[in-house]
Amino acid sequence: MPAVSAPSPVFLYLVQGKATPLTYTAFVKMLKQNLSRLGYDSSIYSGHSFRRGGAALALECGLPADLIQSQDYRCLKRFETILPEDIKCPIISRIVPPEETDAVDKKQFQPVSGSLPHVTNILLESKLELSVKSKENEFVILNGGNVKIECNVKSYIPVRLVTWQKEINGEIIQITPSEEKYKMNFGKRPSLTIDHFNAADQGKYRCIVRNAIGLSNEIFGSCMIYMSSVNWLTRFVKVLQHIPAFHTDDMMYMTLHTYDFNSQSVPTVYNVYKGEAITMEQHSDNQQQKIIAVKWFKESYTWTELDISNEQYSGGVPDLPSLTMKITTIGNAGKYFCLLIYDNGETQMALFKLKMIPQVKIYQALLDHREDKTFIQPAICDTIDKQLQEHNIVVITGREGTGKSKICLELASLYDEKDYMVLKVDLSENHTIYTDIVNALLIVDDQQYTQDSVNVFMKHLLPVLLDRNIKVILTCRNLDLEIVRRVPEINKLKEEAFIEINISLTAEEKEKMIERYLEVYNIATSHSIDSNFRDPIILHDSSVQVKLDVDAIKIIKNEEPWTGFPLSLSLFCSDRNCLHLGEKYFTNPPKFLLKELKELYKTARKASNCIDKINDYCILVYIMNNNDHQLDLNDHNLCSQIDGFYQTLFQFKYIPEKPGSNEDQKKTIEESLHRMNNKYLKFHEGVYEFIHPCLLKAVFLSSDSMVDYLLLNGSLHDIT
């Protein structure tokens, strides 16, 4: 080949004796001709594989990556710009194929459809806070909230760079990422998150997406240096410099405004029974401006916009801003927020609270309790509330009349004010109705507990207790405590969650309670000389004030009656026929208790061979007769003393199965103690004792022969 002047292309070949650059078309043509001569099917071969290794070599020579990527486009000397169809890139200017190009190859240089990388739409995600679209691409954002702007990008060329701009009063500000304010995501859906949005953040926001073809001046300079020896390629690089990296004519932007919302402001409260319709009234305060948007939100874990198109709603539109719920459910309870947007950009806000009443009976009891002038909140309520916060479940135990139900109502009133839904649980119902709710206080105040019913209820409830913020108060009499403790889920609770209220009232609390009852029932205190509670006229005329001995009141406030102080005080004050009893009304055993013990004695005498009944009664007599009024199972004289009661009271002689052994008798005694525990007895510090002092008198009065026995043994003074 004759010498050629430099610079010139690297690959040349002779055409009619003239050195000609080896073009892609000519190379492929010669390749196919040679393959055909060798007997190969030339249609399945191309020149693509001969280009492999070029990118790696270019990187080793120090060429920029952007420039290497641009060389993937086919370029010819007489073409201004050629972007191939197979990688779907835009053609910047119309292509003029060279004259010597084959007709078949000309098809490859036809313009292809497409556009430069640009943002097709810009979206605002504000799932955690309140945002409202007032106009196209214009939103109002809750002051202090967090918002996320996302861009949908359409581009056939790989995205190289994403930037964000903010325009305020015509000034364009470049946004840079920061921990405190701006967070950016540069994935397939570029996004900008603005934390703690405020008035300073108001303005227009743009997302600018740059492709991998648009070249900066620095990259262009490098291209010119490395490619200066290839004249046609230099021209191509010059053309590439004019390929815009992004659209400017139709750039999308979003305008954001802010508004303030005080979630702690006093809401308008609506009480509604489940299943009824309710309308939350919202009226315009600005009659001069037109409402262009109405948005309603509900607070759950976050504020969520209501779908007003749902058939359960009506209203909630500019012509009728008030929102009506046609059929309310338990799930509708909670806080609501309404936002009105006017055509001048002003906003109007209102807060509402919808309180559902799922059970009419418990709601009426709650209202009656709030009107009860005799109730005082005892300190034990604070203890129960604290344990409820820590354990979510508390078990309140106590005798009848100690105030378990009233304490439940007091706590229900407190939790109702905290927007908890209050329900009384029916253990026979389907338990899923209690597990599908949130922020609820469940009261299990059942008179007929069974271990199975409580067990099933707790198994359904425990898995959702924490997630749904459900609190449970379970009340039970002392007699049922053992049944409740046998439920595995309850037995796992710490001992602090079991709260006994038998003697929880202090003397000061009792005194305040007495004062309120005396006022309600028109009773005054006086010295005994002025008392008139024995006057028969006054006993039947509640309009006439009755005077009660002040000394009796002083004793009453320190007593713990069998049926519980609150109930005993209520019965004492409401029935003037009881006033003459004074403090004895609170210290004497109740009639039903005397009747129970007398029946136990009679049954034991009739069925003298029934060791269970005899044991029960003799154990009660033993504790009454004992100097400490206690029973210690480790007492070596226990069995012999019980034997003495067998013979004295029932003329019954116990004959053990094993002569000389009292193990059988001791076992029957333990069984009796177990039966009477929490009914008549309590186990305290290793010994059994009466659950209440009045049992001393009750056991004494249960048998006519008891007086003779006690006189004979010299222990009558302990009873009287």
C-alpha cells in the first residue's frame, strides 16, 4: 500500500489503487463474501464480534466512561449524527445516509421514535401526614409534617444524574441532601423527602433527570484530546456535546404550600349508638370565597384521608362540606379532621371526635355513675390504673359489696375520657368482636365464672392485646379467685396484677363516704341525747332529717363489714329501720351467713357418717375456740383436738383405717380447709384464719349447744 499522509484512519484498503478507510459496511461485505467462498451461510454472521475488547482497551488507555459509552453508536464520515435503532435512542438531527451506502443499510438509519429523558409526572406521597391537592401539581402540606415527592421518569437512555431544584419568588435554589431536612433517593423512581415541612419550604419543586449522553465541558475536552487523530469521530463528539441532557420546555414542577393544624384543640364531640347515622357538621366561615376542595381525614395510627366516594358516606364535597355516615360501626370511632380550601388559597380546619356506644347498658351505667354523689374515688383506683398500664390486665378481687363494680365504672369513666371504647364482656359471646377493635377497655364482671370460659376468652385476646391497645379488668369474688388463677394466661401475670380491695378503703376515705351518704339521705350527726332515729314517724318520712349518734359514726368508719363497706353503708343509710343498730350493723354477721352456718351444723348432725360436713364445721369451731383464732397444720395436737369436737358436738368417733396413724384424718382436714378457703377462711403467713372477724360470732350463734361448750371450756369471752 502506498504511503499516506498523517493523520489518517488506522484501517485502510485499496479501491482502484486509492487508499480508502475501511468502513463497517465494506468490512461486513468482504466478510460475508469470504464466508460464502468457504461454504458457510453468511446470513448468520455479522461484524459485531470483531469489536469486542474495544471498551476494555479504551478504559486501559484512560478514556472517560461516558465517552466509551457514546462509541456504541455507529458513525460514518458523511453522517452528522447516527443513533442506532436497536438501542432505542433519540435521533437529534435528521440523518442523511452517504451516497455509497447500500440500499439495505439505509433502512438502519431511518429516524426512530422516542424522546429525551424527562419527567412524565410528579407525585406527592404524604402517607404519614396531611396533604391536600388543591390544583394540578399544587398541594397544601401540614406544617411540621413529612412529605415525599416522587418522579416518574421516561427515558430510553440510561439516567446518569438526578438533581432537585426549589424556586422561591423567582430564585432557583439547588437542593443538596442533608440529615436534618432533605433525603434523596436516586433509584428508578427518584424521590425527595422533606422533613418537618414549614413556611420556609413553600415554593416550586423540580426534578431534573440527566441522561448518559449529555456531556459536560470537562468530558468534552477529554474527548477532543483523545480523538483528535480521528477526524470523523471528532465531529461526532462535537455533535454529542449538543445533545441536551434533559428537557427544559416541558419540565414538570410541583408547588407546595403549608398550613397549621392543632391536633390538641378541643374537638366537637358526637356520641352515637352503633348502627345509627351521624352527621359531622362543617360550615364555611368565609362566605366571600368559593370552596374548591374539601378533605376529611381520620386518625388511626396516622391521619388517613377518607374515601368520600364510598357508599357509606354522603357529603364531604365543596357544595356540602358536612360528612354523614349512614350506618356507623365500632370502627368509625375516633378523631376526624376536616380541611376546607378556598380559591384564594386560604384554609379552614375543624376537629371532630366520634364516640361509639356499642352497648347501651354499660353506657347508661357510666352516665349514672358520673351522677352518683355518694361515690368517692379511692386511692386504690390509681394503683389499679398503674398496673393496668404495665400489665394490660388486672384482676380485682373482693367480697360482695366491696365496690368492685363501682371501681370498674370509675376506671371506665377515666378511660372513656381518654377515647377508649368501654365494653362489658359476655363470656358466652363470639370473642372475635373484642379482638377486632382498638383502644378499648374490656370489663369482665361475671357472676358465673368457669375456667373454660375465661380460658377461651384469654386465648383469643392475648395475641392482639398489645398491638390493638386493649386493656382488660377482670373482677371476681374471693371464692372464684382460684378458678381464675387456674387459667394459664392469667396465672402468668405478676402478683401485682392481682389486687384485693376487701380492706383497701382508708379511714379518711370512709369518713368522706359517710358524709356524702348522710347528706344524700338527709341524716345529720348529733350527740346521743339529741338523736331521734328511734321516732317511728321519722323512720317512714325521708323528708324529715334524722339525727344519728356521732359516736356511732366514729366507730363505723373503722369497721370492715362482711358484705363490704360501700354496700353496707348504702343499705344502712337508705333503710332508716337499721339506724338504731348503729355500729353493730357493721360488726354483726349478716343474716345469710348465720343461715349458712346453721344449715351446715344441721346437715352434719343428720348425716353423722358424712365426715366432710363434720370436718368443715369442727374446723370452724376449732379456729373460733383457739386463742389465736388460727389453724396450723403442723400443730401436733390438731387431730386430737378435732377428735374432741367430733365427740362433743356430734357424738362421732373417728376410727382411722390404719390404727395408730392420723394421716388419713389429716388428709380429710386438708380437704376441708381447701373447700372453705376464700369462702370462710384465708391462708395467711402459713396458717388458716377467718376471712372476716364476724365469723367468730357467726360460728358461736350457729348452734344452741355452743354456749354450753364454750362456758365449759372457758372461752366465751372471746366471742362476746
